[in-house]
Amino acid sequence: MKKYILFLTVCLWITLAFSVDAQFASLLKKSTDKMVNKNEISNANSFSDKDYDGGDNYTANFAKFKISSELAYNPANIKQPYSIWHNEYSHYEIKNNAIVDVIIIYAADKEDEAGDLFNNTAAYIFENGKLFKKTLISAIENQKESLEAAYSKYDWPYGSKDANGNYVIYNSGTTGPQAYINFNGKKYGPFMMINAFNISKDKSKFFGIGAKMDINSGDVGYYLFSSYGKEIKLPSMPAGTLFNINCSQGGATGFMNPNSDDAPSAKNMNYHVIYFTDGTVRKEVPGLGPSVTAWLDPSGKNILAVDQNSTGWINGKKVVGSNVSAGSFWCCTDGSKWCYTYTDDKQISHLVFSDGADVIGYFHPQQLVIGSKTYMAWFQYKDVTGKVLLFCTKEL
């Protein structure tokens, strides 16, 4: 009975130690209205490197650091008069083993009394700087939900927001409450309680923590489970979980130290052992703890963490001393190269790479994987004038 009471107490106590920082700026998804002179912006996009030399050129060192760039869109492709220009939606895709940027532009010469564009106004879809399709605002707005999902597909926080309500089902069983996961027509469980549940943004994979009680002894055990159907027995109820962007790999840590009869607390919890959904166990991993946000890279092989001092860790090794934020820190497949974003004292944002590249004037950096290679993609102004928008990539 004592163990059962402790179980209920701990379930009320647990708050996943690895918190979620959901502050990612939607810089290009719904940008502010821009009154743009067509000739001015068309001329601005007819540039050469020698036109933008000096400190005002944000891309002066791109060649040195192997950063690729191209026009994000070319206003010269829009063959109609306009005085109103909206960068309305944007996202990245992978097509034919290449990263493609998509930007949707609304261009018009009039608006209604409320300042909105008319639904029959033209919308232009650009892919990698070239006009892909001309359509109407009404057609684009009918796809608003999917376009917004595409924009944040690779963004932190990972996982879907509506996981528990749609997939966790509680029923009354002969021995007490029973919890099941109902996922894509398949049922997983039963568990006495679901302690944690995470599902990928595309809703294709999940993993979680569940409790089961032994009917004979009354002992409560904790299990790491996933959409792959495997259940991994854990040493105790974990205080934290970590997972990669598509939930193909998840882990649990923050276990009670053996033989500890004290209530759960930081001093008697072990954060240096991680159990994973594929059955592997990693031990002696520094840099983790109750005030640390941790997650996995897309491959599921590398552990990224940011501690209370904004220090960046990869696989237990400190690689960045300060200014790192959760979800704004990425690494390559073997963990040897990395990048992160931060804002300096002058409120200038930086995208910094381990090879020394320091990019400013960027928007919406995301990590994409093609085969065994990892790339960072972002939008980038050519220079301080902010007239020329580029799409940029760099291999990590």
C-alpha cells in the first residue's frame, strides 16, 4: 500500500524537467504590410557583389565559410502594377534530394476599407527564386492551416500540442483504471497511468512513459513505450524525457537513486543515465539535470542540452559557454559540428557556426536532413538596406 501511495504522490509531483521554450519568431510567415515601389525593388535585385562591399554587406564572408545563397524571389517576375507587397507565407521543403524554399507573395494596387486585400487579388508562389505559379489569395487562404504547419515543421518545440486529448484513453478495469494509447487504429497498453506522451508533428510516431502495477505484489513499474511496440522497463519513474523531431527516438532520464526512501528531489535523482526507446542505455552523460532542457538531433544519436547558465552541451561535452537557448542549437549527424543563435547586447541576432561563421540579418533558421548530411537553411538579407532577400544553406 505504501508503494501505491508513493506512486500517486509522485505522479502529482512530476513535471518534466526538460521544459519547452516555445518562443520562435514567425518572421516571414505573416510579415507586416510593405508599401514597395516596383521599380526600386526590381533594381535592388539586379545586384553584383561589388555593389555591396564593406561592413554593410551581410554576405561578405559567405564564400569563405561555404554558405550557398540565391534570390528568394524576383519581383521582376510580377507583371502587374502594385503598390502593396506582402511576404505572406514561407517554408522549406526537400524535393529530389535538394532543399527548396517556398515564398508566397501577395501583390496588389488596392485594398478594402479595412486595409485587407481582396480575395481575387493575385498571389505568386516562388520556389528557389523562380516564379512557380500564379493563383489567387482565396486559393492560398484555403490552405492556410497546412501552410502554417509547413512553416513550423522543423521548428522547436518538437512534438504535437494535442497529443494526450486525442490519443490517451482511460477505462475502468477489474483492477482499477486502465490507460490505453489509441494510435492510427492500433491500441497500446494497458497501463495503470500514462505519465508522459509525445507525438511527432506529422502524427506518424509517438513515445511515452506508462506505469503498470503487479497484481500480486502491488509493486508499480515504469515503462518507456513507442509506436514501434517495444516496452522498455525503467529503474523508476523518470523526471524527464527527450526526443528527436520526428519521435523516431525518445529517451527517459532522472531516475531515483537505488535504495533511496526519500521523496523525489534533485539530490537523489540520477540524470546521467538515459534509457531509449530502441532498448539502448547510455550511462555517465554529463550536462543533464533538473534545470536542463535536453533533446535529440534528427538522427536520434546526439544529445543536445542547454543548462541554467545558457551553456550548450552535445553528448555530455560543453561546446558553447553561454547565450544558447533551447531549440536554437543544432549539430551534425556525428555531433562534431554545430551552430546556434543568440542576440547580443546591441539586440543584433547572430547565427553562429562552429567553423567561425557568424551570420546576421537572417530569418527563420531550420535544420534539414538529406541522406547522411545535415544542412541549415535560412532567409538572409543581402545587405543593411534590407531590400534583397536571399535563401541560404550551409552544411553542418
